[in-house]
Amino acid sequence: MNRTFQYGDRVLLLDSKQRRYLITLKEGGEFHSHNGFVAHSQIVDQPEGLYVKSTKASPYTALRPTLEDFVVEMPRGAQVIYPKDLAPICMLADIGPGIRVFESGVGSGALSMTMLRYGAEIVGYELREDFANRATTNVRSFLGEDALSRYHVQIRDAYDGIDEADFDRVVLDLPEPWNVVPHAEKALRRGGILVAYTPSITQAAQVREAFAHSRAWNGARTLEVLHRGWHIEGQAVRPDHRMVAHTGFLTTARYLGPRHENVENGDRAPERPIEEIPDDADE
């Protein structure tokens, strides 16, 4: 995308301290701050990377927002999953073009937008209509109207069951995702993947217990992503004093099929944790 800004475009303004402001260009519009204002007309028909000054001579750089920028700055109703977890979730769930995903707890749509950007087709259950509307609006705002053809949100409770079937993936951001595991076993295809995002380790442990209770899952694991930035200024190199540490735990496993088809004589095949598979396993 190499075109000039036009009315209706979203723009990320960065001030001299790298503070970020997300705006939508409108005819006659103005961006106001304690440093004066910038008329939207100063940005229209100009290229990305534009350097503009406010009425108080404060400088701003105008860029198109990335998905990371939009997730952090977008309007929200519910707490969002942040970028440091969004990308690992999509990797763990192996999200790609044409993958059918059941998502529950869509919130403000951060995870939905990320999976749609990867090419997924999503059926989402959300309890609150205002959250569902916000997620749909955010998806439309960043990805465009066409993305909604792959995004279908229903006002439903996943704890009561999943009507559709033959999903490739189940992705959950719920207070009690373990209650959805039995429903996921009916909705997922064989070899499908479930990923649950939980704020606390006790929630993650209960998801693992649900996997263990069933003989239908393999390769269960739980991980946490820590994000540490580095200060680099000339020869002065050190870790940042502050870091984004805990936000949530990611728990995942693969669905093998109905338990009665995987178990003979009441015995369960031993499961080898993924991290313990030796490097020479293919030899």
C-alpha cells in the first residue's frame, strides 16, 4: 500500500515523545491536544511518514496504524488480549487461510482481527451484545467490510454447547474454558487444536485437568510469554527497567477423536509431553 492519506483513513500520530494517537480523517476535522491542534486537511493527500506541526509548533509524524497499533489504541469494551500473546496464539493454533475457527469470548475483537488477518473463517460466541457489536465494528474498521463475510458472531453461551461442527480450531478466552472442552470434542475434527487463554495458573490447571480426564487429547502444554525490551543508545546497551511480564497463560492440546475409539480395554495410551521428544526422533 503506497498511496496518500484520504478522508476516512485511520492515521497514527506520534509526538516527539513517541506518544501515540489514533484518529480517523474527516472533512473539517481537527486533532486537539495540550500542544495545540492539527487540521486533518494538513494530512489529506500527503504520503505516509508525513511530518506535521500543530498550531503550537509541536511536531507529529503521521503513519498508517499496524494491527499492533490498532489493537492497543482501538475503542474497546472488554479487556483485550495484547500483541505479545496474539501472535503466539495464532502459531499454537496454526491459524492460516481457510482454517475454520470457533472462538468464544470475542470481547473487543483483538484476537478475531488477528486470526482474520491470517485468513481464518470464524464463528464466534459472545454473551454480551455490546461486546459483539464492538468487536464487529473494530473488525470492519481495520480490515474492511469484506472481512465480515468470514466473521459470524452470535449472542450465545459456549458453556451451553456448540451447535456447529467440523471446526479446525477452538480458541477460548473465557473464565471457565474447561467447561467448553467436552463441547469442543463434539465440534472439532480429528487432529484439530484447542487453545485457551487464561489470566491465572489455576484456570490453566483446570483446563489441563479437563484434558487429562478425557482420553481424546494429546500433547497438552501450558506456556507463558514474557516480553522484555532493550535500551540501546550508542554503546549503552541494557535491558529496559520495565517489562511486560505476565498477562496470561496459553494452554493447548490436539483432539484425537472420541475416547471410545482411542481406548481399548479401558487403558489409555501413554502421552509424551512435546518438550520431551528427543531431537533424533526422526532418525
